[in-house]
Amino acid sequence: MISPRIKDVARINRNVLPESTEPNFRFRYIDIGAVDSLGRVTIPDEEVNFSSAPSRARRLAPAGAVVVSTVRTYLRAIAAVPKTTVPLVFSTGFAVLEAGTQIDSRFLAHYCRSQTFIDEVVARSVGVSYPAINAVDIGNLPVALPDREEQRHIADFLDAETSRIDGLDASRSAQLNLLAERERAMLDLSFREARSRTQTRLKYLFSVRPRYGVLVPAFADDGVPFIRVNDLLDLEGRAERLRNIPSELSAQYARSIVQPGDLLMSVVGTLGRAAIAPASLAGANIARAVCSMRFMPDVEVQLVEAWLGTSSFRKQALVATSTDTAQPTLGMEDLGNFSLTWPSDPQERKRMVREIIRIQGSMRELSDKLERQKSVLAERRQALITAAVTGQIDVSTASGRGIED
């Protein structure tokens, strides 16, 4: 098995859109966030013109090429470019590799997803909070290369086995979605069956008006932790991995600096994703797509957070954003006028909090088990790819079976 360099067997960034590109040239733009750690590419529904596209939209990539993220390399945003009826243009945050005559394009895609390749990329990346590597360094990385026939055998094997693993992963994801629906139904029922119910507008529960966060962030290795929409999925778990913005920038948005107990909620795109700020994030700041709600001392914040997951909130959010032509965006005045129906008796509200904690704990226990299964599947997938492309297993006799256990 020979070990040439990537640049010896593949062309790197061969097609780049020049500034002289026709302004009306239309394509679909793929940024870093549209490629996940399993090599899936989310293609946007809308096409864009070159004249209105982001300045980073420059890398033309044909079907079958391999895109490798050169920024935030630990995210493993590496994928084979899918076939489409319209051109795909990737961010300059990717290196685009096109297989030459010595290497099968599918083998190249699997090799670039192997732990061997990823470890080399991460080791050569520079930077702490935003590690990056340049395309020249990627081109100099070695690639273990069997003959073409063996490459095809390996690619066939991995195509079949990773597809089977992906099917199992998809079923676990479907189960997680069903659990989330079950939790929402149980929360709806808790609010509907609460005793001594009364209706109030959110604005009468605030101690200060809700605040948007930082409009245009600038990231830094040190500074103030910065909370974005996706961070709300597991705020305490991600606390140590949040990106930072400069302290001077955070000071310009002093009104949105976080205090423990603030209820943080997404108000752009996915409305209602929420988390209560833990003490460990006191002094952090939030993105413009997140709002911070601070309540009066006698308000059970956990109850309000749970209400954000009910059909009552979703219906009001749908009405408030029904005229939005792009992604839904919830205004602070509209949010303050949302109507919350809950118990007037403080003791009944405390009882509801205990019931909601029980429901959420039960659902979390089940979802944690499914997430662990997904993690095992991802580890199995990664190990299988690495073993196959580096010759640690003979694909003519291996099957990759037994992963359901």
C-alpha cells in the first residue's frame, strides 16, 4: 500500500468563482453549519444570485467531490458533495477535493472521514476557540492508498455498512421525536387540568422588559461567554464550550448580560427553545436571536419555561409571526402580550412545578438512553470507516454486523 499526499491524488479548490462572475448566476450556497459530523449536507431550498450571495460563497463543487471544513475542524464537517440539478457553491471555509485517476472518489470521501485523517487535520489546526487549517496543509497530508480495485471494494463495503448504521440512527432519532411529542402532550395536559386557573399576560410577570442580545458578534479566545440558539439545547452541559466575545463588546449590550435565573429563549427561527440560566453563566451575554426574560421574585420560572413547550405558546407564536416572509421572528412587545393560563394559587403552582420536574425527568431518562445508543452507533461507524480505509480489516470477509447489540 503506497502513501502519496492528498495533493498527489486529488485537485484542491480547482473551481473558484471569480469576482467577474455574472451577477445573475444562480446557485445554492452551503456554509459550514449545513454539513454535519456524519457527512450529511443540508441543501437550502432557495437559490441565490452571485450578486446577493455572501462574500464567502466562492467554492464550486461538483457531485462526488469531497468538502473538508478548514475552520473549527473539531466539528468534523466533511462530506461527499451530493448530486443536484442546480450548482452548489460552498463557503471558503471548505477545501474542495476532486479525485484524480489514482483514487476512487468514494474511497477518498471515506478516507477523509476516517479518524486517521481527522486526527491529522486537528493536529495541524491553529487557534484555540476557532481552530483552522489551510488547504496547502491538507494537501500535504498522506493518504494510505491500496490499488483501485481494492479501493472500490472498500468503498462498496463502507457504503453498505454506513447506510445500515445510518438507518439505525434515523430510527433512534424518530424515537426521540416521539418522546418530545409525548412530553409536549403531557405538559399541555398539566396546564389544562391545573386547579384554580387564571389568565395573565407575560408582561405583568416581568421585573424588567425582555432584551435582545448582541447584533453582530466578534469572537475572541478570551472574554465573555456567548449564548446562541443551539446552546439552549443543553445550556449547562455546553457552559464550558461556549464561544467568547470581547468584554468591550459585551459592555455595549449591558442590558442583555445574563443573571442566574433568567429565562433565555430563541426568538428567531425555532421559536420557544428555552433554558434557565445557571449560576455558572452569570455575566455571559446572548445573541440577537435569543431574548432574556427576567421575572418578579414570586414567579415560578420553571413553570414559565415548561409553558413555552405547550400548544398554547406555539399557537400564539404562530399568530404573532404569521406575516413574516423569511424566518419567523418574535418581537418583544408581542411576547409581552402573550397570554399565560396557570394556577392563581401559589401552592398549586409549586405542585405543578414538582409534577413538571417529574415528567421532564422521566422523559430525559428515556432520551438519554436513546442518545447513548446514537453515540455508540456513531463510534461504531467511525471505527468501521477507519479500520477499512487503513487496511485493519479485510472487507472481503468482514461484514460489520452485530452493531444492533
